[in-house]
Amino acid sequence: MLNEEFFNDVHKKAKGLKYNSMNYVCFDDCKNADVVCNDDDLVLLKDMGETPAMIYFAADDFGRVIEHLRDMPGELRLHFVPKEYVWQLAELGFVEWGEYVDFWNRDLVNAASQIDNADSPEYLGIGECEEASMVSQKCKLQSRGFEGETPEWFADWLKENKVIIVRKNTMIAGFCCVSIYGEGTTLWIRKIAIDPVCQGLGLGKILMEQAIKYGVKNGAARGFLSADILNKNAIGLYNKYGFNTEGADSELQMIRAVSF
């Protein structure tokens, strides 16, 4: 396993290599990972705490990553896959799990000014993480890459962030995870999910509007979120509220979900 000093060293080195899946990774994300390789032009970490196991990599030659994967049994996942190597990973049993694009709204105040919904948001309480997780799990694989979250995930998110919820009668029917980052300038809309039995009732619209107003109330001037390119319904909602791709590059994720 890693210690923080070692992680900081390899993270700094990874930034100088051509292919790097560690740009947005912090120590807490991979503190339980094992070091597979650490030399001048290849960093390879394997975190068995994920299912499938997460592979973090940085390399000048992605072929070296593939060679290690060839000898690595079991279920695996990779983020930030270089598209020119998809076919070689497919030969090792990997399939596309999602292709994510960043969406930005650069004028959140203007977006908020056009929202008529005056309802105050309701926030998830720490004692409701189990219920939120049940909603999340019901939505599993409704879009590529959405695996659902555990009660522990929600509890950890609530340590520093918020989850806006909507109810049907008294039960949680949907949620939106929000955070303010970038020294308070940016709203991050992390996840939106609606219980399948409540979809089509406009609850996603309510959550989106309340998230935008939450961002502006807390000083954010812009908003950010990420979505799979095949999730057309969600993208339509995001576009309606001024979130656009701006021609950004996509992030390709691949998994090998069976032993190979």
C-alpha cells in the first residue's frame, strides 16, 4: 500500500508522462492501492478495493501498460483510456464502460435568474444515507457507468458537501449531489438520480434548478458536471440549463468484468 509521501512523488512524476490517468486523483482515492511498477517512464498502481479492481497508470508508452495488463488476471477497470489503444484492450477482454464529457455553464447567475421555482431545497440527513443508497442502486446501469452508491459513500460525501433530495409522499424519490470548489467559484453537480418509479414526473428538473440556485447562493459563478455521451436524456436536461460541452475532449473508461 501507498504512503502519502510516496504518492506525492509518483503523482508529480506522472504529470510529466504522456498517458496519465492520475491527474485528478488524490491520495485518499488510491491509498489502498498496491504498486505494480514504478520506474522512470511507467507508474502502475492496482487498487483491489474497487470492483473491478482500479488500475491507475502513467506512461510514455501505453504499450507497457498493456503488457502488464496481459499478465494480470481478474476483473479490472481503466479510466482515461487512449482511444488509439481500444482495440488492443478489447483483445484482452475489455469493453467500453462509458465515455464522459465535461459540461460547463459559465454564467450560473443568469441561469438562476431564469428559474421560477422558489422552493427551498431539502438536504439529505446523515441518518438517511441508507435510503438514498437504495434509490441509487435502483438506477444502476440505467446509463453506462452508473453503478449506484453505498450508504458509506453518501456518508463520506456529506462530510464536506451536500445532497439535495426530493420526496414522493414521505420517501426519497431522487437526489442530486452538489459541491462548491475552486475557492468557492464553481458548483460541481456530481450525481443526479431519480427512483425509476418516479421518473417522468419532472423531479430531475426540480433537482437541477435547486442545484443551480444552491451554487449561486453559495457564491459560485459557474457550474460543472460530467455525463456519458450516450445519456441523451440527461444531456438534454443539462443543455436546457446552459450546460454545454465547449468542444471538450472525452474521458473513455473500459472494464474487464470477467476473469480473463
